[in-house]
Amino acid sequence: MDEFALKVLAWYRRHGRHDLPWQVRDPYVRWLAEVMLQQTTVTAVIPYFQRFLTAFPSVRALAEASQDAVLAHWAGLGYYARARNLHAAARVLTEHYGNGFPRTAEAWAALPGVGPSTAAAIVAFAFGVPAPILDANVRRVLSRYHAVGGRDARALRTLWAHARDHTPAHEAAAYTQAIMDLGALVCRKTPDCAACPVAAGCAFEGEDAPVTRRPRPERAVFMAVIRDPDRGVLLVRRPSHGVWGGLWSLPESVEQHDLPAVVAALGLEGRMGAPCAPIHHAFTHFRLSITPIPVEGVSRGLGVAECHDVMWYKGGGLGPGMPAPIRRLLNQFLEVP
């Protein structure tokens, strides 16, 4: 075991996180947690993880669930492709492994939504198999320690090589959690170098190389709020692709003048009310502005086209899987506390 790993492990035993709810040697639990932790903080994940595990306590329960149920329990956590991939991977696992699980990082990485770093973490935590990881936190630690700049393919290959060199043959689970915790708790974007166990050998000089970030483009949509006093608000299922793929939302159009045609296509007629104040939501690559427009005087005689992609929602309870900003918007219109 090299000196870097020894120091990181010694620090972890005293200062690392040892009480996270997924710190068990159960491959299903570790897989679920690692997928949820992709691009999401521990604090944000914990309540969703606990609810999700209660709803789907085994890989077979997850595989046999509907996608609607999976998305409903994921709603609010974001990056919904993770939930769709998790569901698809559960079906692959039950088909090929029955009640068991693969024991190699290569087999895990072949599943939907499981990359090499996630796969390595799963086998380290569940089976004690040493495998290098390079999530965002670990990448930050190693790029500073070894002075590896840039984000190109060459830099990534160099960082993977360093990750392999530092990963010990023994104590795989402890070291994997240790290096992740070091990045999350000490070597943050603004690092606490005085608390770092490997500061003496680190090449970091107090400032990362500047990263040029392009401004996120703005997108705008108009959404129809179609209310019925007895049935609630009309929702439509979004197409399976895209950031909100498969979730329930409001009928929408990019141009305000196209919204009446969208409503008519649902078998309804009504008057477009005055636009309400827009709400805003930031994605990784763009910002979205949503302008809700109430539809007044809706004709009930026409009825809504009967299909599985349209439903009425009264609010309350878990509800269908819908994006967090849409849920907040509906709660305002439905006066849900």
C-alpha cells in the first residue's frame, strides 16, 4: 500500500463518514446509492434513498414495478435518466442473474446508467474488490495532488492511471470511501489544505487552472393550466426522451399563440386567460422559463382524448412522477399546502 493510501485511510478512520444509510455490504443497496449520488450531494440523496428503498426493497421489486411508480418515487431528485436506467438495469439483472449480482466492475459497467467509476464503487463496497474510481470528488483530489490540468482525454487517462496506482489491494471498501470523503469534506472547490492528510506531497498551489464556462442558454415555454372543479388539473406524459422524459407535466408550446391548438388536440376548448408570472428552473446546460396560462371556461362536453398519456390530478399524496418545478406550480394552482 503506497504512502498516499495509508495517509488517506488514517484520516478516514478519524474524520470520515461512517454512518451513511447505505454503508452496508449489499450490492443492491450500494448500486442504488451510487446511482443516486451521481451529480447529487449526500445530503440531498438521503431522504430520497430511504423512501425509494422502502418502496422497492429488492432488485426484483424494482424490476417488477412500473416506470410510472419508479419515476414518482424519484421525482424531485433530478437527472431522471438515472431512474429510467436504474429500472432498465434492474430488469437486466433479474433476467441474467436471478436473485444474485455480478461481482466484477466490468459486468456492472455494462448495465444501463453504470459507468466505470460507479461500477468500481459498487464492487469495492459490496464485495471488497479493489477497483479505481474517478468520480468528481476523487478527480479533484488527484488532479490537484498530481498537478494534472485540463479536462481532455489525455488528462483523464493520466488521472485514471494515478487512481489505479493509489488503489490498494486490501481495504478496498475503506479506501474507496476515504478518497471520496477527502474530496467531499476537505478537498472541496475551496479546499481546506490545513486539514488535508496528504498536503505535504500535494502539488496544489492554491488555485485551480481557470475553466472557461459558457453561459447557459435560455429557453422558454408556455404551459396550459386546464382545471376542472371535480377532477383537478390536466396532465400529459412527456415523451420518453429528454431531461424530463416519461414524467407528467402540463400541455406546453414554445410559442404562446400555439397553445390553443395544443389544448384543442386534447379534445378540449377554452379561453386562454392572462399569463401568470413565469417560474424559472436551471438545468446543467440551460435555463428554463415556464409561463403558466390558465385555460378558462373549459368545455366538459367534449371530454379528453382517452389515452394512457393523459390524466387528471387533484394534488396531495405522492402523485405521479413529475418534475419538481411542475409540482410546485401545481401546488399553487391547487392550493396544496
